[in-house]
Amino acid sequence: MEFESLIYEVKDHICTMTMNRPDSLNAFGGTLMRDMFQAFDLSDADDDIRAVIITGAGRAFCAGADLAKGSDTWEGHEDSLKGTQKGDGGGELSRRIHRSLKPVIVAFNGPAVGLGLTFTLACDIRIAVKNAKMGFVFSGRGIIPEGCSSWFLPRIVGISKALEWCYTARVFRSEEALEAGMVSSLHEPDELMPAAIKLATEIVENGSPVSNALIRHMMWRMLGEDDPIAGHRVDTLGINARGTSADAKEGITAFFEKRKPNFPEKVSKDMPDYFPWWEEPVLWPEQKD
């Protein structure tokens, strides 16, 4: 599929999505937003894809929302929410990434501010080039952070650092993001994508796609629970469902044969019956009528 503002490539079970508006520093307009939604729909439906990498073309990762209208950027925005759109575009994108069935890695190749930073919080692992500029600059523009960042950011870096960055609206460097735990490693520019591909390859070669889809949603969704019993219930369902699966047999066989596993099950057709469990309460047998 061809995209207007996105380069979509699949190689060795890794999907690379490159935001491709370098003349505007990959700022989000309607076309790029639509391209991103469609790209995640494609990656979820393609069993050949086992990991996703997001990066940017040119010298920036993403400059945030397209501010070509200047001070009139947000005029009419409230009216647009009354139509078919379910909410702010950044929040919709973050929620779409949150629903992804594949692990998602972000490779910050340059500056990332505003929406260009908030949507990445819904991804799983972030790496960056050294000295990249980053910022949650919303308060300095007279608005508030979007992209569901009020949910994601405190969970990633803690409430104090999240508020410091958002209150001050200051631009910081990727070194500070590393110290706060928002990114996991820093690289020279020519080493960034090789590092992202190496990490994605580890996921591809070592993990079951079905298990990783379950793990992704288990970890993220447990952040909203208030007692470990919620994890225990889902763990129990998962172990019961996966313990006798074809993937489990292959994983154990590969371990004893000292080789890489070749997991046969597919995300498109082999997810266990209890998935998605969050759409209905997970009950112990004695809780059921």
C-alpha cells in the first residue's frame, strides 16, 4: 500500500514506519495522521510482521502538530470533535497504538516536541540519538498536553518529572529523557537504526508473536489496576491457555535442542478465547453464577 506522508517497509518480520514530511519536520497534518492509522491496521493484520519501528525522515523525528495556520491553528477544533472524530487526533493515535498487537519501538532520529512526543508514549520502547531536543511545550502555547499523555507520561517517568516538564514547557535533551527513563538508550545518528533493528530482531527471533501480543496488553493494562489480583486472574487464564499450545511445545523443544524457536501460531487466528479480557471482567469460578 502506498502512503502520502509515510514510508512503510517490511523486512525480516520488522515493519518500519518512517514519517515522511521532512520539509515540515514531519509535523502532523491530517494526511500523516490517516497514514499512521492505516499503517497500524496493516501491521496488525500482517502475520509476517512481528515488531514495528517508528522513525522520521530528514533531520527531525516530529515537530508536533502542523502550526501552518499560526494563532488560528485551533480555531474550529471544537466543532470538528462534534463530527465523526472521537476526540483529539493525538489521543486517537495514542489509543490506536495502545491497541497494537505487535511490539512498537520508537527511534528518535532528531527533535520531537508536542504531539511528536506524546504519541510515542503509547509505544513500548524508545531509543534516541544523542542531544536530540524534546519537549512537552503545550502550556507555553496556552493549551494542555494531549495524546493521552496525562495517562502515559506519569506512569513512565513519575508524576514529579512529568509535571516539571509540562509546567515549564521547556525543551530538554535526550540525555535528560534517558535519565528519567523515557528513552532506554542513546546512539550516534548512524547507529540509531541499526540499534533499533537489532532490538526488533531480538524480539522477532526469540519471542512468540501470540505471547508477545498478550504480554504487551497484560503489562500496559495492569498499570490501571489497583490490586495484583487482577494480574493473577489474567496470568491464570494465560498459563492455562498457552501452556498446552503449539507455541509452548515448540518453545520447550527448541530450548532442549539448543536452537532458535520457530513458533507456528499466528496473531490473526490463534489468540486465546479470553482475549481481549478487559472488555469483560475476569472472574474466578466462584464469582460466576
